[in-house]
Amino acid sequence: MSARDPLADLRRIAFLLERANEATYRVRAFRSAAKALAGLPAKEVAERARTGKLTELAGVGDVTARCVAESLAGEEPVYLRRLVATEGTDLDAAATELRTALRGDCHTHSDWSDGGSPIEEMALAAVELGHEYVVLTDHSPRLKVARGLTADRLRKQLDHVAAVNEALPEGFRILTGVEVDILADGSLDQSDELLARLDVVVGSVHSGLTDERAKMTRRMLAAIANPHLDILGHCTGRMVSSRPAGVQGPGDRAHRPRTRGESDFDADAVFAACAERGVAVEINSRPERQDPPKRLIRRALEAGCRFAVNTDAHAPGQLDWQRFGCERAALCGVPADRVVNTWPADRLLEWARTRR
């Protein structure tokens, strides 16, 4: 049998573990092994596998070495075969139709802030999923626990993204963005000059989540009135379960509450403002967020809002979590034509530019 690509198999295993929300140490084992072997000539990898010396390399353990040996022997690694055999259930027809209509993801993170993988790896995973674009939205400066990007770091990231885009497959591109903190007074945690340079801006509340109703409503309405805000992220801030074990970024390793209730705000006023200003309401696909809850998705739909079904991915495998958001959107009757990331990149960019 001809050899398989052991690096591709290791990365596929890591992707499936991330998608299944498995423990960080499991994901890291396979990504570390792939990184350790990537810098070696193929002949050396094969020789080490033949002589049992793969585990002498830092980052390669017994399990990952066995997977490499199986790949080089032309066999699908047993570990990979088990993961594929135990994948999740199929989506129903309405959710599948919406998932198929999605062209990209408007809320993702890299290791520039609290994600676990380089921008390039996130982009290539999005390509494999059939996306036409992915919006990179690392955090803004005030969220220090998530290594939020200062203005200087964000400028450097913009240059880096431009260089990465030159090397990506034709027909796919990374769009620039930020997940900007909505501050206590409703202002956005980045300069207008920089926000104007970005393709898509997601704004989220990360602090003061227990502010009283009137204060939180004023705060959100002020942010929505800002012409640079395109998408209102995870609007209630709730956590319905513990932080997922598979998240790898430094910010996500920090202490997080197991569960958290919803912020209290005047949903009718907030969604009416979103509809009037053309700000999309995010349907956050993270399993521990499921934000907003279905009753608020329905109210936003009735208010005339647009939506963005996003993953808030912090690792490549989490980019396939859009299916969870699609299931919730479909249950609430959200039509595909009200979801901005069903649009081609050029239409999405024109929408953002026109709003400003």
C-alpha cells in the first residue's frame, strides 16, 4: 500500500477532536506532533518510524508516533478511524439548507489573541470546509485576559493578513476585523481610524455583564449607533455550560464561570435599533453560549433584524460549529436571505462599507 500523508492525518485528528469539544491536552498532542514533524525531511520521518525513534522528538508521544507509522504504512490510523466512525448526527433539512447557504464565518480568533492556532491554519481549515471567506476578529485592547490587540499589534496583523492572502488558494480570502469590546459608556474599544480600515467589526459586551437593565440598554444602544459596528456579538453574554475543554488559547485557559445568566436589557429597543441601523445580530454557535436564546432570536426576527451565524472559533475544528447555530436559527424560522454570511464576500464588504 502507498503511504498516506502522516501530517495531514495528525491535523485531521486534531480538527475532529476540536470539533467534538475534546480536552485541550488531546488536541495539543496531535498539533504538537504535526508541528514537530513538519520541519523534518520525509525520509527522516520514515526512518524514525521504521526504527522506533519518533518519540525521541519533542512533541511526539507513543499515540501520535503510532498514528504516523500507520499512515506511512498506507493505513488510515486507528485513532482517526474511530473518530470518523463516532461523528455527530446529521442536521435536519432546514438546518442543512441554511448551513449549505453559508459562504463564510464572521467571528473567529487566532493565536494573536486568545485562539490556539495561527491565522494560516484557521484559514486553511475554513478552505477545507468550503468557505469562501473568514473574518478574523481577534480581541481589542481592554480584554487583557484574551491578549487583546493594541492599535500597533492590529496594524501589524493587517499587514500579515495581506501577506497570507497572497498565498491562499484562489477564490478564498481572509477578511480583516476585530471583536471590539463595548465599553461601559457604549463606546468601542478601538480608534475610529483603525475601525474604518477593517472589513467587518463585531462588537460584544465582555465586562459589567450584571449591569442593571437601563444602564445595559443605554450601553448597547450607544454601540449600535456607532457607524463602525456591523455585528452585535453574543448579546446576552450567557454561558449555559462550562467552558469547552477543547479551547486552547491563553485567554480561554483563564478561569471562567461554569455557567452565567443573561444580561438584562430591553431586547425590543435593542433589536429595533439593530434593524434601523442595519446591524446584524449574531447567532453564536459555541455550544457553551447558544447566544442569544431562541426566544430572543424570534424577537429579533420579528423586529426585522439581519443575522450572522458565527462560530466564535478559537481553533480550526471549531469552525465546523456553525451547524449548531444553523440548527437554532432554523428552529426559529430564520430565512437564509436574512443571514449576512450567506452573501458573497463582495456583497458583505459593500454592506459594511455602505453602513459607514
